[in-house]
Amino acid sequence: MAAARRVVIKVGSAQLIDPASLAPREDRFDALADDIARLRQAGQDVVLVSSAAVALGRPRLGLKPGQTLTLEEKQAAAAAGQALLIQHWDRAFARHGFPAAQALVSPADIESRPRWLNARNTLETLLKLGAVPVINENDTVATEELRFGDNDRLAARTAQLVGAQLLIILSDVDGLYDRDPREPNAAHIPEITAITPAIEALAGPARSEGAGTGGMASKIAAARIANAAGCDMIICRGDYPYPVQAIANGARASWFHAHGNPESARRAWILGSLAREGALVLDDGAAAAIAKGRSLLPAGVVDVQGRFERGAAVRLVTQSGQRLGVGVIGYDDHEARQIAGRQSEDIITILGYRRGVALVHATDLVPDPADGSSA
């Protein structure tokens, strides 16, 4: 756990809200803030995925505990409770001198390439500026057909988005069992090295009770997403006095092991899962720079080919047509054509804005396996 440079923590409503009164458990907010502060002091980035907006919004709108809500009522409760949720986290973090930064995410923000890039860049900037991003699904505009459905999957997508090495799911159970954990002979499974059909069969159906939603099925689905992105995942109880510290001290948990790491998973994703929709033709200086792992600046581009939008995968080639690599581009094709061959400091003058100094950032660029052949 200590080796993870970046950690995503997911905490559910059941850990933060009293189910009978729907009152916030301030001690739980404070304890997790203390855990996050310890991780940050150890040099680790932390992103928090927090439920509880709907639960906090219920009493403000006269919606009783246990009352089944329509989608519209859930959206209304989320709108009323989101401000309270971020206030609770900001108060808890202020005790350690760092701010909470609210980020509401919808499925479209993850599936749309331009929005994905926008979301990632915003979260990276927040981390650089010392804030803890507090992420929740944008329930106010979600629909039954288009939503993550629970924050376990949202947490896994967030881990994928920010390149986290570890995802911690704080739950009302301490991990995966070989049968219903309420049965007397249920055996705890501490390590899962592969999510097989047999592992998936151990999860019961999703549930919706108390202050939160979800179940083991959603957590295994989250583990599949996280592991595919090179991120390990831990399920542990969230009601320990300091739950993250409890994991470090050996508390019972289930650890889903990833194969590879976020960097290798991202390289495979760039090379394989995105269509290569255009090409940038580079001069010799730019070709040499990216060969050394540097970002591609506009000045080194002599031609822009094809149509693409921001977040697309484009081929990088030399003027003689040799393939150099593939990169996720930070500008649309019409923007790239305007700034190609120009200095980065001229971008604002030319476009009226600047999305970044590079056309392709070094972290979004990988050598092409076909390197050395004709484009």
C-alpha cells in the first residue's frame, strides 16, 4: 500500500450517514480526513470518491429515511445535499490545512474523449495545487439509462482516469467470502489474483437498502475495471476508527491484484483501443525529442493530416513517412493546423486560448510497435 504513488478511496453513504436519522457522522468524516492527511504526508496523491449527497439532501426536502425515491426525487435530493457533502469534507480537511475540491462526474465525462481529457487535466491540476478532489456522480442530471449506478464503478473509472496504483473501497463488509458472510462457515478470501467466473459467482445481487446502494457484485465489477487499468483494489470495512490506517496495520481485507501497472495499461489502451484518426508530420528536431520521451510541441509539426477531435489517438510520422508513435492529442484538428509550426507562447494569440503548451503530452505518447516501417 505504501508503494502506491496515487490512491483513490471510495467511501459509501453507509459509512458517513446514520441510517435512522440521516445525520452526518462527523467522526467518520474526521477519521478518514486524518487517514488522507497521513497518506499525503507520505508523499502520496489522494482522490476521494464520496457518496452521501442524496442521504444528506433527504431531510432538507422532507424525504423520510427509508422512503423509496423516484429518480426525480433522487436527483432533487442530490442537488440539495451535494453542497452539504462538500462542506463536511472541506471542514474535515481544513483541520489539516488542505482544501476539498468538488468534482461531479457523469458517464459521458468518461466515455467522451474530449471530456475525459478535460476531466483528467482538471484532476491533475487540483492534485498539483494541493487539493483533494472529492468526486461524486452527477446525480442531478443522471438518468436510469445513463449512469454509473453506484460509486464503486465510478471509483474504478476514476482510478483509471488518474492512473492510480491503488483503489480502496471502504464498505460494510471486510472483503469477499466464499458464501454469504452471515453464514457461520463462510470463509474470507484475502487475495484474488484473477477475476474468474467462479469469483464473480460468489457475489450476490446488487442491493439498495439503508443509506447506500450497491453490493459485492458492483465491487467485483469495479475490481475488473481497476485491475484492467493496472490498479490494485482493496475491499475493507469503513467503520474502523481510522479505516485506511487499519488496512496498513493488517485489518482483514480482500486484495484484488492487477497484472501490470497503470502506465503499461495506458500504453496498451492508447495503442490498441482508440482509432488512429489522423496524423502529425514532424520535423527532425521534434522526432528526436519524442524519441527521448519528451512532449510534442507545436513548433515541431510541419503538417496535420485527417480529421480528429481533442482526445483522439493520432499517428506521429516523419516527413519521409516513417512511423514514430501514437499519441492522445490535446487539440482538435482545426486548432492543430492553426498552431502547427508555431511557438507555444503564440497559442493564445492565435486561438484566443490555450489548452496546454504541447500538442501531445509525453505521458500520452507511446512508441508505435510498427516503428521503422512506412506509414
